[in-house]
Amino acid sequence: AKPIIDKAKVSHAVLVTSDFHMQRATVVFKAIFPEISFSYAPAPTKLPKQELDRLYAHEQKAIERGIKT
């Protein structure tokens, strides 16, 4: 997608993803597209709290791994 977005000279985009994934998606998109300003639209995930906590923990670990590399 990067070549297409670069060619289109996009300056603003709306990032839409699940609420538990928004933090990691934000980190990734800002790293790949530092010249784009973003608005965010997290989509609610209707799961039990225990499952959401597991997903949030997984996302946090993925962010930490990404920062190390």
C-alpha cells in the first residue's frame, strides 16, 4: 500500500481497527508514514474482559518486540 499512498500524496488518513489493536497499528503506521497525520476510529470489540485483557497484553508484547528491532 505504501507506493500507492505515496503516489497519491496523502496527507491525512483515518486509521480504523479494533480497539485492542489501535495502539500497535498507530505505532506501525506512524513509522511507515511519518508525513501523514492520522485520525483514529477504534472499533469496539465485544469480548469478555478476560479475553480483551489477553489481547491487550499480546499487543503490548508485540509493540515491545517491534521497538527492540
